[in-house]
Amino acid sequence: MAKSKRQAAPLAEIANRLIDPLLAKRAGINTMLLGSWGQIAGERYAETSRPEKIRWPRDGGESETGSGFSPGQLTVACESAVAVFMMHEERELISRINAFFGYPAINKIRFNQKAVRLEPVRPASRPLDRLEQKRLGAMLAEVEDDTLRKALERLGTGVMTRKKQKPEL
């Protein structure tokens, strides 16, 4: 018998299979919605908003679709100034989301104002040169407590390696 070779699956596909059930259980959304949010919301809102969860109604009766399914409420986190503009475009956003799903999945959006943008990661500071190390060591020579001295060394290193800003005129 010949063994069949298993083909390697893309990492994103494996991650989606693991993450989607958790997102669906906790937030009612999937990674496809998160990954496509920039296309759905448009360039104007892609960086300043993100979908957080979908709350589906608990009733199981007939709905406006006639199929026993009731559309849910999408909670979108957005920067405070952007929330007002997104509220004005709520109907268009709902139609885009429903077009993405292929059925009327959402009938209302709740806007939650909070910080969405990630803070830029600071680059690692440069190491001190010999003169700076000697100067910092001289400043901390009389500090007896090791914990305090190490904390002051970190602080001094951060201050000494910080780029000097040009004075504003």
C-alpha cells in the first residue's frame, strides 16, 4: 500500500480553524470579518474602528426574514471622533456587512468609543558608550541598595540614550 502524502496547510488556515470557534463562542464573529474589516468599512474607517462582537437575539421564533433567523447587533469599537461619522453612515455599513455575509446578518450597530489604534512600538535604545557608562557609574557610586541602583541605572540609561529633540521656536 502506498501512503498518501499530506500537503502542508497554510498557517493562517490552521490558525483560523483554531480561533474561529473561540471567536464565534465569545463574540459571535469570525476571523474573516476581522480580516476583511478594512474593505467593509472602507479606508476612512479601517484604522480607527474594528468589530468587537455580534449579539444574536435569543428568540427562536419567526423573524423579518421569515426563516426563524433574527439579525443581530454588531458592536464596533471606534475612536471617539470617528463614532459620530460612522453613526451617520450606519445604514450603508449594515448593507456592506450583510453583503459580506451574504444574508441579512446584522440589523443594528452599536458604537463603542475607545482607543483602537495600537501605540507604536518604541525601538530599543542604543547601548551606552564607555564615557557615558563611566559617568553614570560615578553618579550611582554611593547608592548602597542594589535594587535602587539597578532601577536608577535603567532610568539613567534611558535618559542618556534618548534622542535630543530640537527646540521649538
